Amino acid sequence: MPPEWLMLAIWGGWVALDGAALGQFMLSRPLVACLVGGWIMGAPAEVLGLAIILEAAHLVVLPAGATRYPEAGPPAAAAGAVLAALPPGNAALLAVVVATLAWEWISGRSVEAARGFNTRFVANAPVAAQPARHAGAIAVDFGRGVVLVVLAALSTGFVARLTLEYWPLGEALTGALLTAALVALLAASARIFGDHTRLWAGGLLAGAIYLVLT
Amino acid sequence: MSPLPGRARRAALLRSFAIQGSFNFETLIGTGFAFTLTPLLRVVYRDDPAGLRRSLERHSALFNSHPYLATLAVGAVARLEADRVDPALIERFKAGLRASLGAIGDQLVWKAWRPAAAMLGVAMLLLGLPWWAAAAGFLAAHNALHLHLRRWGLRVGLASGLDVARAVREAPFPAWGRHAAQAGAVLGGIACAAAFRGVGDVRVAAVVALLALPLGLHLGGFTRRAVWAALSALWLAGLAYGVTTASFR
């Protein structure tokens, strides 16, 4: 097995843990998970757009209590690795974004399944056995992340290659679609921060002035 | 009460990073709570193994909290156990803490600080800074609060015991949350403008701005689903068209 795939598998397991079970240092955020996935494949600069889009899409996700939510870490890691390994272009980027957002939903369902397993394996165990079972649950979660990142990478890679072969739209139009998606997602952030729309608009104006001047 | 030794406190703090390791639908973080509390309870019940067992059994029951503020509960409960407070009172105390620690953490961390830190990283990338600098900037900004909360929580919980509610009321969390939200809003606007960088055609930029901006502002949290649905539909349609035209060549 190429060392990059082993590193990716370990990274996928690690970000799965970081999402909730161990650490929560936010290495599991798409911004970090995707960029490191791209770095593992030797081309982190090629996945900047992907990392930005995935992070913008995940801003509205709130992991409050025991609610259901998409899980970004392993799919984003896989996405970064896949895109970094492909020829640069917006067709591949579009395919990877679509596939990864789907995988985030699947990954979220696997979190639910893991929590159901924990109910039987840990919560219902004798108290004396719970510390070891607690550690066991963490190990199982790591394995879940490894499986997810491998499956996500394989399937997303397939989808991206298929798209590269048959995608009918040009680079510019595909890029415009992705820019529109990103702008919509970032505009949604105005609602995340409560009633600070004026500050958000001020930031928009400042950013626009900076773009014009530079 | 003699202070719990530093070694036990450090062990509890370290274990707190795994407090959600066995999150489940029955006890939520209850099993993780007992796991985190164990080094402190081992000191409290060093001469009473049966008491330790009963205590762990009590504290592995249902409990929930924001993970970064759970150490506040861990420290306070350890203090109450060391003071030999009635277990029934400790359970009522924990039940009261559950809702407040969750709500405070959600408001401060998930809804303000973390998205603001993420916006910092996104804005840095969009403005052309190196990828590692953006990732490091986001991680540093987020974890400055994260690590402070865990350490603060354990220290204040151990010191305050039942009086922990006053410590929480006096903590500057609402102000921090407000400032983080303000910073996040500004950074979000900057990032939104910077997203147009690299769009060479002014007409394209204008169309994108006119359509995408109002859509995101209006839909808010539903934008993610809308964007995914739209991109998926376009991708499927484009691929179907591409495959079909390739078949007929």
C-alpha cells in the first residue's frame, strides 16, 4: 500500500476522533481536514478552493446535544486527497464537492450508529468494565474514520474521473457556478452571528474596496 | 477539605479530552464523565474501595454538558464528593448544571467563537495567505478559548463546589460571545467579498452577486441544502448530457 494511502487512512481515523470522541481541537473541520488531505498527496495548494467551499458549507452545522448532523472530518480528508491527485480543474472540483457533501451525510449516520453501539457496549456494561469499554469505544470510532475515509476516497475518486471524462461545460462557466455556491454559503454566514448584519455588510464593503485597490 | 493533588487534577484534565469518547443515547456523556472524574475520586475514596465503586456507579449515569465546560462539573462534583456532601444533593446539583453548561457552551463556542475562527481561516485563504497559515490561524484562534475553558472549568469547579453558579455568572462569557460574533460577522463579509477574487469577468461577478448573495442571506441555515441540491442537479444533468452526446459520436 502506498504510504500516502496509509497516512490518509490514519488521518481519517484521527479526524473522526477529533470530531467528538477525543480532542475536539477542530482538526476535523473541513478547512483543516481537507488541506491536510491535500498535503498528504503532495498538493495542498490545489485544494484551497475545495477547503473553502466545504468549510463554508459546514459553518451552519451545529453539533448541539444529541442531534443529528453531518460529519465533515473523514469525507473532507478524502476529498482533499482525491482532488490533489487529479489534474487541476473546476469539473473535478464540482464533482468532489457534490460527492463530499453526500458523504458528510453518510458519515453523520455512521456517528449515530456508533452512538447506538456505545449504548449497548459501554452504557449497559457493568461499571467496573466501563473504563476499558470507554477506551474501546474510542478505538472503534478511529476504525470508523479509517473505513469512511477509504470508502469516501475511492468513490469520490471514481465520480471525479467520470466527470472529467464527460463534463460538457467549460472551465469558466463551471467556475462561475462554484463561485455562486460559495458566495451563497458565505452570505448565509450573516445569519450565523446573530443580529450583526451591519457589521457583516461593513466587512463586505471593506473586502470589496480591498479587492478593487489590489 | 485538603486540596486534591496536582497529579490527580492533571490526570482528570487530560481525561476530559476524551469525555465524549463513548457518547451514547442512554447516558449521553455519563460514562465519559465518570471516566474523567476517576483520578479525583480515587484520591477521595483512597481508603474506601466500596465507596469508590458506588460513587462511580452514580456518576456514570445520565449527564450532558458542552465538552469544553464539562470540567466545571467534574471539578465541582469532585469537590462535593471530597466534602462528603449527600449524594442526593450532588445528583440534584448535576441535574441543574446539565442544561446551563450545554446552553452556555453552545452560545459561546459553537454559535460564536468557532464560526468566527473558521471565518478567519477562510478569509485568510481567500485573501491569498499560505494554506498552512490559514489553518494555523484558525486552530490557534479556536483552541485559545478551548484550552482556557477546560483548565478554567476544572480549577473553578474544584474551588467553588456548590457555589459554581456564581462563578459562571461572573465569567465574561456573554461578552466574549458577543465580541466573537461581531468579529465573525465582519470576517464573514470580508470573506464573501474575497470570494469574487479570481472572477475575471465583471459581468459574471455581477450576476453571481445579484443571485447568490440574496439567496444566502435569505435562506440562512438552509443554504447548505439548497446549494447541494442545486449543484447535484447540475452535475447529474451535465454528466447525463455529456455521456449521451459521447455515446452518439
